[in-house]
Amino acid sequence: GAVVSQHPSWVICKSGTSVKIECRSLDFQATTMFWYRQFPKQSLMLMATSNEGSKATYEQGVEKDKFLINHASLTLSTLTVTSAHPEDSSFYICSARAGSVNSPLHFGNGTRLTVT
Amino acid sequence: QQQVKQSPQSLIVQKGGISIINCAYENTAFDYFPWYQQFPGKGPALLIAIRPDVSEKKEGRFTISFNKSAKQFSLHIMDSQPGDSATYFCAAVNTGNQFYFGTGTSLTVIP
């Protein structure tokens, strides 16, 4: 089945530093990947849609300069949290669609970010 | 505005019992309805999905019931097991391929 790999699974960083999270589609090509943020016991909040070879589309309220997204190839998208602050601590999850319209979303295992 | 409403927020079921989670939507442009299962510290995993041209889909112990006229769909877990304890999310996908997730249901199956 379609596999999405996310790395790292957890990271602790100091305030003011930047953290990069990678999302890879292992056995399929994904022209579009999605980045979500999830707070404890809450649903997934779509942050942005990452498009291969073009700029990401950010949801309302998400700072594009803080959450930098790069989708340089058909199998890799990265999310960089710049100048991280404690309020950025959260669970970040990527997903990709293996196929075209109405294909199911496959999720990575998420990255637990803790900013101290 | 929450496009997909999910209930209950939490559910406790005895082992062997039936777990039922309900979702409702308003937008008639939705045409694909998946359910995801999420264990703590993990990403959601696709469990089962249905399209609106059928009223029921069954895969093992998991069944989706779909009521197009009422704009409601539900997940039934038969013979619930402690290993089913997880958070379940319903979702609705529109013709533009945008996913809208429910707020999640935390299921606990008591041995």
C-alpha cells in the first residue's frame, strides 16, 4: 500500500531556532502533499497544501513566513518552522494522495515538536 | 464553520460490544466519505471509506452506514476489542478533492 514517511518522529528545540520536518512518499509520486497541525485531543487542522514545483497554498491564519514549505520533488516535501516559539509546540502531520481525484489520503506518522 | 459534525466526542464500550460513531454534513458537493483511525503519537490511518451511491459498506468488523437524504453517515465496529481503542475521525471530500475532518471520537474498549 501507499506509504508516507515522516522524519523526525519527535524533536526538541530551543526558542528562536528553526526545525525542518521531512515528508516522503516512499512508493508513489505525489504532486500534492498536505501539512496538518494537531493539538492534543483535537482534530487535524490543515495548514497548507504543498505543490511540487510551485509555491504552497496556505490556509487562512497560517503564517507563510513562519512555516516554510518546499516541495522540490515528486516524493519529498519539507516543512520548516522558523524562529520557533513554545506556542509552536504541536504534532505536525503530513499526508499525500496516491493517485488523482478521490484517492484516499495517506498520512505520515507525525512529528512531535517541543520548543523549550 | 465545522463542515462535518462528529459525535460522540468520547465513547466507552465493553469488549464484544458495538461501537457507533456518527457524522453529519451539510454540503451536498461531498462525494467521498473516509474514516480514519489514529493511535496516540501516530498519524491517522485509513480504515474504511464509502461513496454516496451505496448505503452500506462492510469490511470485517467495520461497517459504514450512509444515509444520503439525511446527510449522515456512521461507523459501526462490531465485536469491539481493546485493540480498537483509538481516536476515530470521519471525513468528507468534495468534488474539488478537499478533505474536511470531523472533530474526532476517542474510543475506549474495556476488557
